Amino acid sequence: MPPKHRDGDVVAVIPGHWIAWAHTLSAYAAFLGALIVGVWLHYTKIVQNEHYGYPVEWFPSVSATIGDKYPERSVFQIFIAICSGPRFMLVFLWYCMSNRKDSSLSKFVAGVGVFRTLTCGGWTYITSTDDHDWHDIFMISYLVATLPWTIGCTMLSPPNPEAIKYRKYLASAFFGTLVPLVYFFIQHKVHRVPGAYTIYAFFEWSLVLLDVGFDTVTVMDFSSFEIVVKDVKGLARGDNQRVADAVLEKEKNRAVGQVFNARFVWSEMLDAAADVYLGFVFWSVLTSLGVVVWYFPLWHMGISGYEVAILSTVSPLLLGIRQLRGLIVGNLPVLYATSVVGLFAYLLQSPESRLGAVSFGVWQSCLAWTAAWSGARNNPAKLEAKISAWTIGLIASSIAKFAFQTNNPVWPIMNENNGGWNKTGILVFILAVAKAWQGSSSDSGSRQPSEKPKGPSILAGSGVGGIIFGLHSLLSDSSTMILWVWDGYPIRGPMAVPHGAWTIAAMAVGLAFGLFYPNLARGWTAFGIGSIGAAILTLSHHWFGYYGALTLTVYMMAVTPTIISNAVKFAPGRTFFVGFFTYNIMVLFHVWVVAYAFVPGGPLVREHTDWVMTSMMLLIGCGVFSALQNGGAPAKQESFRPAANPAARRQRSYYIYILLFLQLLSASVAYLRFPSYNYEPYHKDDKVITAGIWTIHFSIDNDMWSSERRMESLIRETELDVVGLLESDLQRIIMGNRDTTQYLAEELGMWVDYGPGPNKHTWGAALLSKFPIVNSTHHLLPSPVGELAPAIHATIDAYGELIDVFVFHSGQEEDPEDRRQQSEYLSKLMGSSPRPSILLSYLVIDPGKGNYNTYVSDQSGMLDIDPSDDDRWCEYILYKGLRRSGYARVSRGSITDTELQIGKFVVGEPENGNRLLSEEEVPAGLRFPELFKGKGVRDHRYHVFDEPKYFL
């Protein structure tokens, strides 16, 4: 007989740990049941992938097992449906165990648990074969929610040391498994390594086992629970107090423990988010300044005078005027609000007006943030909050560029026609300023009396200049340092996608390290490690060079709070003026090393990126030296550990939560942007290669708009299988740290070789190909006087035959000796290839004269695509070992200053003569698109000879 209770009859009692076991058994039954049935019935089919099958691949992936075949798909779905009931109960019981009145964290974690359960149903019942996009959306959402669920459950664990230990082990193993999982997926997808997918599958199954195993640990916690079913009318209510985490309680004096043991308040969280967004706007406006300035020397081919706009960063000098300083510090929301002019700049059509608006926005932003730091210098907690918001704003800016393929969606070169989110950015900015205005009177943390700083302020200011330059030049885009270490195919290092997310993660790790362990971050040992990382990045390629980049990333982010908090101890006007002026000098320095042929004094620093990096680290070292002078006794070095103030601890936790959210966002972007590599040429049945050469003028059109989307449309409409891009290296401050090739490659479905990287001191050469790039080598051709001439020598696999493609940009007209030596070098390089070849080039020659006869010669073996075309000077297409079937010239419109030249070649057929054919005699697959005949579209049309040429 069931026991009696005064509130009613107890009709059933269910032990709480039964729920956990039911969840575990049904989840494992779903996955393992599908695996057993799949291997039994369809083994060879579910181990088959797009590259290999059995016996090369011999173990099926999770997705192939649960989503492709009947009946294993049904087995999985049935048991997952059974699992949903225990899963919802598990989340509910966990909420009951962890809930307490003074914290919202348990509610948040419970919400995440429900969300994960629903998204699990999404990717379970909508497979990739049903709807690939929605399957991915649900799967990514599930994986993203796993991080806050895992961290939240660990933080809210009852005082059970064994359960906490297992949770930490399983969570660490889960996230650690992601690294080899991604590695072997890339080996399979990109490098097509036999057997790599089988190893990937093992790691994928490990994730499943670890994910379910993490929730199985609740068996230990729910043993104290019983679910009682009573025969009564009504519902008993109670408030369950959360039991303190024994591990965190034991470590309550540690900084990390204090952060996560604080009460969560949503209004304070919104304050932190608003400050971070203001930091995001600062970096967005600052990084846009270089792009709009660059437009003018680009068209003037030298110093234009508009470069003076970079001095708009020195506005902190106004803080040196005592009468103004109090007014500025007391009206920070006004300064923030007026910096919105930099966001509204996109509405101005005139390039000069847009530059003026951006310059004003930069002036106001630099003044506002310097005043914010200065005003908080006697309040360590508030100062930490402002520095955290500013640096996390940089991370958010980098993630925005990661998501939008290296363009920031709120830049003034963006609009609704080319992918801009300007209106959304402005709306959120207004909300953020309103929130900052509302919270401007609030304060957190105790004030400390100011002390007279030691040493000269120029050292502190130099440190500020060095660190801002380092953050801007290397970390404002996640792909910058990856392209520093890129060295062509086969791939031997990181790729912009997905490894850009690694750079962003290193930024977050560095900032957290600097906040929690300032004593280590400010020391000379850390500086030495950071300097070694800078040297490795500068001097090495591939993975080793990237490890140096990650080391430098962690160091720069970690030392930033120290350098800024030290600088605010000095007179702000003088110190930050020195800082931003030094930053400006470094900006010019790192442009001069590549623009030496067009600027005064340029040859003195020609090709000396090593000098730039050394100068940057020395400036940071000045800031470290000043900080150590003013660090005082160890007891005074706790300014970034406000342990005694609960409000300050809580404040820090919000910024850590934002960091975690941004990392989830970054990982999601990496997953969504990962290329498919299932590319095909436009006319594969005719074995045609349509090749083009285009000088893209740094992806800024004639009216100062970003031109990637218009370029993509023209390349797609001309049906280019292979295209060489020149003037394509945008990875410098003055060009916005962008990479046009990422957008083009992903949208067009092409392999891409960026060419010589930003540290090779060229204006850039890139190659996009519908055919796999088997191998590529980068060359810097002889340039004794003028600018460096980049070249790519790539081998592509076109229809089963290896074809060499050369992309080359020669020196300028003013340097005839450079161009002579370059023609000899390239002629020998092309002549050394026994394979059929295509040259896509910018030669600066008259047809039939001078160096032309070196490029088109017996030594090179190359032929001109149209010897009769005497209206060329820059762009040329040469070839050998292929049948040339067509040639066309397409006008540029307003995208750039150079036309697009196109040639069609047939693989597997011998070279032909110069006899022309009418279009009617040419098979349909060998014809150029009709779209560009006559007036064409968007000012793109066949010109010079008004229609394509076809050759017999």
C-alpha cells in the first residue's frame, strides 16, 4: 500500500536518478541502435563519402548513420523521441536543484537546456538530405548552446566533489575533441587525405558519447530527489535554495571564483553590453578611416593631401586644457552620441564629405574613450569595465568582419546594395548611447586616492601608441596574420576559414588572462614571450608562423589593460596625445614599407616589416617599463581584482559572459562559412577553361564604395573558370585589413590562392579557380628601383590534365630596368614549365615592342591570345599548349580603372592559328555570354572591337 500524507494520497514515487538513467539509456540507444542497424544493412553505403569508400573509409560518420538510410534513420528518431521526455524532466529537475531567489543564472541555464532539447529535435527530424540549410541551423544552434549549458551546470553543481570532477573531465574532453575533429575534417574536405574521414568519424562519435555522458553525471545529484505523485487538487509551491558549489566556495578568494559566485542582474548586464557596443563602434569608425583616406592617394597615385585626416585621432590633446577636461569627462554620453557622425557618413555621396564625417567621428570617439578612462582612474572597478568594453569591442568588430567576409557592415564604404547593415548599426548605437546615458550616474567599486606617477609620461604614451597600433594592424581582422603565414598550395598552415575563429579565441583568452592575472601580464617574462611570438610571425610561414601569431595575440590582449591603466595615471592630454600621435607614425611606417615608390623617404624603409614589428614591440616595452615603475608593492597590484566588492565582481562576470557569447558566435560563423569544395566549371562537357585577368583597384570603386558584390556579379556572368586579380592585397590599416578573395571564392565557389602575403610588400596578386589548385608557388620578381612585382605560378587540375596558370603584375612605366629584368625572369619561369600554360598579367608594354618580345618568345614558349589587338598597354593574356577558342574585352563600368580581359581555351587540343570564325560557327559551349553585347548591363559591355573574337 502506498504511503499516506496529510496533503493527499501518494500514488507513486519515482526516484530522481531514474530520470537521468532513462535519458542516458534512450539517447545511447538512439545513436548506437542506428549504428548497429546501419552497419548490418548498409555498411558500404554509409562509409562512402564524396571522395572515398570502403576499404579506404571503413567507419561511418554520425550524420551518415542517422540521416541517410532506412531503417536506421527511423531507429534513431524513435529513440530520440522517447528521450525527449526524460530530457525535459532532467532540465526541470536541474532547475529545481539549482534555483535560488537572488540569481537568474539557474533560469538562464534551464532556458538553454530547453532550447538545446528543441534544436535537437530540429536536426533529428530535418536531416541534411531533407533540407541542408535548416539541418545546419538546428545543429549549429545545438552546439552553440552546449557551451553555456556545460559551463552553467558546472557552476551550479551541488557540493559533490566526485560529480564536479566528472563534469570537468567530460566537458574538457568534449571541447578538446573539437580540435582534432576540425583538423581531420579539413584533411578530408580540403586535402582529400584517404582515411581522414574515418578518423573524423571516431571523434564525431566521441562527441556524442561525451555529450550524453556529461548529462549522465546528474545521476549522482538526483539521487536526493524523488518525484511524488499525489492525489490532491492544487499545486504545492516552494522555493528551493541552491546549494553552494563546494569547489568555488573553497576557492572563494580567487579572482575566478569571485566572478562566478556573484548575483546576476539583467539591467547591469545590459549596461555592460551597451558599453561593449560603444567599443565596437569605436573600432568600426577607426578602422574605416584608413579605407576612406586610401581612396584619395589611390586615385592620385601618390600623396594627395587628404592623408592629414589620420591626425583626427589626436583629439585627446583637448584634455590637456584644464577648463575643458571637467566639461568633457562630465558629458561622456554627449561625446559618444556625436561620434555617430562616423556611422552616418555612408549617407554622403561625395567622397570628400564622407572622409570629413568619418574624421569627425574618429575625433569624437578617441576623445570620448580617453576621457572615460581618465575619469575612472581613481576607481579601479570602473576603469576595468571601460577597458574591458573597449577591448571586447575590438573582438566584436573582428567577429563582424569574420561574419561579413572581412568587411565591417557599418563602414561608410558599405550600403544596402553591397551588404551593409548601416541602419541596424545606427539603431543599436542609439540604444547603447541611451543606456549609457541612463547609467552614467551609476558607479561600482571603491575609489582610491590618486598617486603621483613615476617616470616620464612619454613612456606611458608610447606604450599606448604601440599597443593600439598592434591591435589595429594585426587583430582588427581575424585573417590578417593567417595571410602573413600563407605560402600557397598544398595547404601547410591555417586558412582564414575556419582558423580565423582561433585568432578570435586567442584574443579572448589574452584579455581574460590580463584581467585575472595582471601581475604576470605586465612582467618582462610575458613581454619576452610576446616578442618571440612577434619574431616567429615575422620570419616564419605555415603552422609554426601561426603559432607565433597566436602567442603575440594572447600577449597583446593581456597587456592592454596594464598599459592603459598605467597611462591614465599621467596627465591625460599629454599622455594620450603622445599615444595616438605615435600610433599615427606607426600607421604611416607600415604603409611606407610597401608604398616606398610613391612617398617621400620611402626607399629608406623599403620592405622593412621587420623594423615595423620591432618598433611596435619596443613601444609596448616602454609602456610595460612605465607600468612596472608605477606598479608599487604587490598589494597594490590587485587593481584589476576587486575582490572585496560584490558589485565589481558581478560587473566583471558580465564581460566574461559577453566574451563567451562572442566566442560562440565566432565558432558559428566558422562553421557556416566553411567551404564545400564541390566546385565545377561552367562548361565541363566542352572541356573549356574561361580565364580572365582584372586589376581590381583594391576593391574600392570610383565612388568610394566596396565593390566585391559587383565584381562577383561580373565574374559570374562572364562565366570565368579561372581569374587572376591584381592590386588585391588589402591587409593593411590604410586599406581596412580586408580580403576580397574570401567573398569572391565563397560566393562563386572557387579555390583561391591569395598570392604573396601582406608581409611580402607587394600590391597583391591572387588566383581564383573552379579547378583544384594542385600546387602554387609565389614569386617576387627583380625590382631594383620600383615597387615589387608579385607573381603566382599555380598548377590546376582541369579535366584530368595539369595546366599551369601564371598571374603577374609588373613594375611601373617609370622603372624600365625593373620591367626588363622582370620580363626575363618570368620568361624563364614560363619556359621551364613543360605543361600547357596560361599567363594572366599586367605587363605595361606596347604590343610587339620591347619587353613584349621577351614574354612572347621561343624561351617562354608563350603565344599572344590576339596579336592583332594593338590597343593594349597593361593587361595581357598569353598561352601555350592549348587551343585558344575566343577572346573578349569587357568594360569595367565604375568598379575599377581597368577592364576585364577574357580568353577561352579548350583542354586536350593543340594550339591553333589566327583565323577568325563567326559566332554561328562556334559551338554553344564555347561562346561568350550574350548579356554583354550592345549596351550590355550595368555599363559592362564588349568593347574595343565591340564583340568577342573566335578562332579556328
